Amino acid sequence: MSPTLTDLSRDPWLLPAVDDLITANMPAFMGWESPGNWRWHGMYERYPAHQLCLVDGDGTLVAAANGLPVRWDGRASSLPSGSDEVLVEAVDHGPPDRPDALCMLSVSVHPGHRAAGHAERLLTEVRRRSAQDAPRGVVIPVRPTRKHLYPLIPIGEYAAWVRPDGRCFDPWLRTHLELGAVLLGAAERSLVIRQPAARWEEFLGHPLPGPGEHLLPGGLVPLSVGADGRGTYAEPNVWVHHPAGPPAP
């Protein structure tokens, strides 16, 4: 039986499950303080109808997509710097009078329900909605699922990798491209987390005795520790654009 589609405006009781699902799909440090993370729940409050949920017959959340409406003129050069900037603008200043596009910031699927087409269904639904309310379609700062295995490779080079059969190397980027999306470029500092080195040491389980670049489990790029004793993780994402309307069959 296909899961039921709903959202947080209709079923606000799902909010804790949405948070738990996102947390389960990310390294722990990804929930630490950043300009966007400080405003994540503000997105739920201001834009509950854009927080899509798939629920199975037992009422269990199996997938979720989180986003909001944005202004965008269609040029790659005018995209925000990434998810932090999108959330700061949308939560602090409210929705645009006439949104041009929808921006999806997270698509999460329960580990026990992957490869069942749930992510594709959510992306298709967002594209369908954009055809009604946001004519420029859907933009997404994608977190490639295998980039953490190649933290020293620049994000733009990684996004261009292909398999021997010519398809995109990264599975999550490949899903977007095969639904008809196009790559718009890199968001080099999409989400920036800056914390004392001691907090990073606790996460890593070993000391960081000096400044430099340090590999971070689950990180898409190394952690940069400065002489001031603080470590900065600047996560790069890849901007993709889906046209408005459902993908062609």
C-alpha cells in the first residue's frame, strides 16, 4: 500500500518524527548551530504546508521533504549562497509576495524504506506544486550522498564525475538529473558551523592540538581549525534546478 502524502499544516503532530528522521540521516554535527539551523523550526512555523510527509498505514513517517517559497530570477548567478542564506531570508523576512520558485532544503527517507521511490515521489509532488504557485520551478542545494568519501575533491569536480555508463556518479545527484533537473553550480559555503575546537574534539574522540585542515567523519570537506582555537565546517552543496511541472514519464 502506497504511503499517504500529507504535510505539517494538516498533521502538525508529525513534527517530532520529521526532526528525528532528518537527524538519523545526518552526521550529528550537522544539527549544530549555524545561521540556517538556528531558524530551522522557524521554517516549520512559517511554512508548514511546504513540509511534506509520507506516512505508512501504521501512521509511521517514512519520508519527508522540507522547503519554502523563494524569489529567484532564473539566473544561476543570483542564487543564494546556500541553505543558511535561504533560511535567514525566509524566516526573518517572511514569504515573498510573489514567489518565483520553491526551494527544497532536505529530502529524507527512513533507512528501512529506501529504494522504494519515496524521494522521487516527493520531488515530483514539489514540482507539481511549483507549476501552480512558483513558475520557475524548484531549486535545491543538494548534499551529495557519497561526497563524504571524497572530502579532498572540490565539489564542482565531484559533481561532474560520471560512471562508465555515462550516468552521474553520485546517487542522489543522479536521481535529480534523471528526473530532468540540471546542475546550476556549487554552493561552496551552503551551511557554516563554527564551534570551539573542544567541541569538535569531543565529536571526533581525539585532540586537535594545532590549526590546520582535519578530516571529519561524515563531512563533505575537512574541518578547518584556526589559530584562535575554533573550528569551522563550511559545507558545500550543489545547486540543481527542476523545471515546474511533473517529470515526463
